Amino acid sequence: MPIITKLYSMEEVAQHNSKEDCWIVIDGKVYEVSSYLDEHPGGDEVILQATGKDATDEFEDAGHSEEAREQLEAFCIGELDQTAPAIPEMKIVSKKKQSSGGIVPKLTNFTKQQSWVLPVGGVGISLVVVSLLYYRRK
């Protein structure tokens, strides 16, 4: 009789991302490791940084022993569903407050059509300074 393994999508795994409900994915298998956090020799913070994610690279980079790999199997709750779509990447949008006063915010908010103003202004100011210095010597 074949062993039936529960399949989880990466979206499902991502929802279990806290100290009380900590799931990780390693080599396509899903592990529920909440109860192991306090026992982890490297501390719980190492695991918590990878919770709700594929932690295969982090696990391999740490150079875990064969004993650690065997111990990990006790926490296996299923496998990652490779046919499920990956979680779409979120776009990070900054919602900075626009400053109402001062020249610096105004100078940094140029559009592409207005980007010529600063270089031309710099050249103009430089010409004025050079002209003043030239005529002052005469």
C-alpha cells in the first residue's frame, strides 16, 4: 500500500510564519518545527528567519550532520506541491510624505522631462562665477 503524503503549496507554507506556528521547506519537504525552536543548537532566530519559506539553502550552508538530517524527519508533515504556482513577488511601494517646504524635496522630485534643469543650471552658475573672476582681475 503506497504512503499518502500531504501536499502543501508554498502559499500555505508562507502562512505559517511565526514562533507559535513555524513551517519551513527543505529539499521539497514541509516541516512543522515550532516545538523544536527552543532545542535548536543554533538558536531559534536562525529558524525564524526562514519560517514560511524554502530554507534549503540555509540548511545546506549550515553544514548539518547526518544526525541532524535524521532528526529533521520527525518534523516532516508533507511535501511541497511543485505543481502549485509560486507566490507572486510583492511590489514595495514607498509612501513617503511630501515635504511642503524647502528646496531639497523640490529638487529631488524632477520628472524625466525636467532632468536637464540641474546640469544646465550648474553650467550657468559656473559661467557666471568664471566671468566674475575674469573681470575682477582686469
